[in-house]
Amino acid sequence: MKIITENAVYVQKNDIAYLHHTELPIPASIFMKVFGNGIVIIDDSNRYEFEKFENASEIEFFNGLDWIVDYNSVKDLSDDEIIEIGQSIVQSKNQIAQQLDSMSEDQRKENLGMLTQYELLNFKMHSLRDILWFKQGDLKMTLPEGVDYPEGFVQTGEKRIQKLMKRIFPKRKN
């Protein structure tokens, strides 16, 4: 997921790790900022953390990657609207798969970009799932400072506290 603000873009480490494993060219400034200090381990403990990029060319680069879900475009959508986007992605994936299936082995080798496109759509699908889980309170993620949480969002821990408070201090009946 990426979050684009007026003067920066925040990108989850999960997306950066996936970008690193694709054949897509990565600007040197991004590569050095993330991987320049040696071995970088991205696992379940930090995959949803954000890296901040402030250089105009870096912002432009990430803005152009449509397979990384833009948080601001989905944060206030309903679950059903996010699911509709996911269904659209599945349709695109199915069209690509059908085209690839109808090709000979040689034709597939000539059209490797289609396979890459399929894989990027698959990654985008998983990112949408993560956003949905986040909005539902099933996935914990801390957004960068100054970034608004989805409308009506309540952290899972807050829900528990609210329920506990209601049990401790029940409403009086008049």
C-alpha cells in the first residue's frame, strides 16, 4: 500500500520487497534508501511498516505503480466497494490467463510482460484483502503520522476497551 501526501509518499515494506523481486527497474535513490545498508529482512514483524520517500522523482515513480494500492483511494470505501474492485481485478487476471493459455510456449516466452502483469494483479489483490482486514480490525497496522484512518475506524484494542467499559459501567435505566 502507498499513501501519497502533498510532499511525500509512504510505501509499505511489503510492497518494496515485492518490487525488489520483480523485473521492474528501481530508481537508484529508492534502492539505496531501502537496501543500501546491507541485508534487509522484511517479515511478518515489519511488513506493514512504511518507508517515507520525499524526493519528487521517487514520489512520481511510486505514483506510477498502479499495482500498489493507493490507500487514499480505498480508505473510505465500503467493504462491498472494495470487493467490487477485487472482482474487477479477478476478471482482468482471468482474461490474461485465458490469453496465456491459448498461446504456444514460444508465444508465451515472447509475451512475458503478460505473466508479469498477471503476477502484479495477484499482488494487488492480496493488498486489497489486507486493507479490508485492516478496516475490519483484523489486521493491525500503524499509519504514518498525519495520515487519517478510515472513516469510523476503531482499533481492535479500542473495541475491547469499549466493551469492557460497558460491562463495568452499564447504562442506568431511568
